[in-house]
Amino acid sequence: MDKIDAAARHTPVLLQRCLDLLAPAFEVDAPVMVDSTLGMGGHTEGVLRAFPHVRVVGLDRDPQALELAGRRLAPFGDRFTGVHAVYDEIRDVLARLGLPAAHGVLMDLGVSSLQLDEAERGFAYAQDAPLDMRMDPTTGRTAADVLNTYDERDLVRILRAYGEERFAPRIARSIVAARAKAPLARTGELVDLVRASIPAAARKTGGHPAKRTFQALRIEVNAELEVLERALPESIEALAVGGRIVVEAYQSLEDRLVKRALAAGATSSAPPGLPVEPETHAPYLRLVTRGAEEADEAELARNPRSASVRLRAAERVRPTPDHLLPRTPGRRAA
Ligand SMILES: C[S@@+](CC[C@H](N)C(=O)[O-])C[C@H]1O[C@@H](n2cnc3c(N)ncnc32)[C@H](O)[C@@H]1O
């Protein structure tokens, strides 16, 4: 199967819900949406089809995703612009394109099925491949760099924090012992090593024994949580008043950051006890989902990837007050 066919067959998670949530924000002249996680372009294609007056700017840090999505979306002509960028650069990208703001921002977090299926990229524990795991293979440290250079304490920390791995100290100890003989190079070696580090009884539960280690490494290699934490306020700042942000997260660490960033904007920043809330402290976001939405039975049947999705959305209701603007080095508060 051609890669484009494969992409077209992949069903975007909660597509119709995303379209319904974004629709009110597109009731303006010449609306712009930023798809911050273009991937194979499934959500973007849905938006371009459903809203013929919307222009989409699609970001991805993975050049291969941009190439495939670009080919898939070519029929939409200049209504689609693909940009190689990390999503915390959203405001710089819009500025470079001469666009003052976005009316919609969509973030469908994590790795794409394309990245998982491409064995050579090293994301999958089920296939032996070089220990890479970079979403952007043109830059930055690989999983092998992390495994072969981090000290044992840091390995324990990332396995615990990003993989919620109970056996982090044992696994880290085995990594350090193995690399003293020869640097780790292949995913298969890591899988064997993790398997051997986990007590037999624990191996029977909790899915594939290397799942949590691979998740932790992927998050570290791509600095996923640091980037997301910066990107959320940047994305909110990119929104015009009336604009909406929709975020789909697939693991609790990410969902917690999303929940916190949206709640911060949707809560008064006035000190408690003031008789009247000053205008400058009024919320600048309104939550448009109640808590996190999950996939229903029908979605689950269509799309197994939706099993762990947590979807949250908010609308910008006023400009962010000066005292709450994100502090980005080198950028003046606008
Ligand atoms: C789950 S996929 C998106 C799938 C897409 N919604 C679709 O329907 O085809 C996530 C994509 O986001 C990209 N990505 C993840 N983190 C990123 C970041 N910090 N900056 C830019 N792109 C990122 C990944 O490379 C991947 O292609």
C-alpha cells in the first residue's frame, strides 16, 4: 500500500467533534486555522472539506509528514500551507506568513501511526530498528544518545516521570551495565534488556514490558512536555478573540498540562476577597468542553487509537491581560 493511501485510511480521532467545536470560530471573514500537528493531514482535510472558506496552516516537526500531507492536500491549492516547525513557534510562523491571528488551533498530540509504522524510526518496540525516536530526524539527540550518555539517576528520573515505570531503578541499572560493554544501538537490545529487568510475575500484566520505557524515551528525546507547556500559552496567544483551541491528548501527563493551561485562562486572576472583579483579572478563555471528553463506542469501533483520547477545548473571550502574557525570551509582549 502506498504511504498516501495508508494516510488516507487512517481515521482522524474525533474528527466530527473537532469540526463541531471549531465551527463557531470560523463564522468570520477569511478564517485561518493552525493545525499544529498536521501528521498525515486527516484533520486538516476534514476542515478544508467542511469549511470551504477556511485557510489552514499545518505545522509538523517531521519533514516526512509534511511531504505526505502536502501531496494529499495539494488539491486544496493555496488554502493549505505546510510549515516545518515545532508547535511552540506558532506565533512566529503566523507572523512570517503575514497572518495576524488564528481563528482555530488544533493539536492532536503524540506520534502519528505513520511514525509508528515506519520501523526504521525506532518508535515501535515490536520491530527491531536503530534507537532513534526523533520526530524530526534532521536535528537533536536520539534515543541512543540518551541511553548511552545520561547518568543512571537521570535515566531513573525519566523512566519514572515520563513512563510511570515501577521498575525504573532496575531498568536504569541494566542499561548502565549493558552500555559499559558496548553502546546500545538497536530497539531490540533495549526490549530484551527491559524484559530481563522486570520480575517474571510483573511481566504477565500491564501490556508489553517495554511500552513504558519506550514512551519515556520518546518524551525525553523530543522534549515533548517542555515543548507542550510552552506551546499552550503561545497557541492561546495566537488566537483572535472568538477563536477556539481544541486539544486531543493521549496520556495523562500531557492532558494535565492542557487542563492546567485552559483552566488558567478560564479562571479569574483576581486576588480572593475583592468585592468587584477588576476587568484586567477577568478570565480570557471560556471552556467549551465539560472536563475532558472521551471517545464513545462508535468512535472506538471505528478507531482503536481513540481509546485513550482526552479532548478539551476553549474559546478566547478577551485579550490576555498584560500581567498574564507568556514570557517568551526575545519576544516583546504584543
Ligand atoms: C497524532 S499525529 C497527528 C495526526 C493528524 N491529526 C492526522 O489526522 O493525520 C501527531 C503529529 O504531530 C507531530 N508533532 C508532535 N509534536 C510536535 C511538535 N512539538 N511540533 C510540531 N509537530 C509535532 C508529529 O510529528 C505527528 O506527525
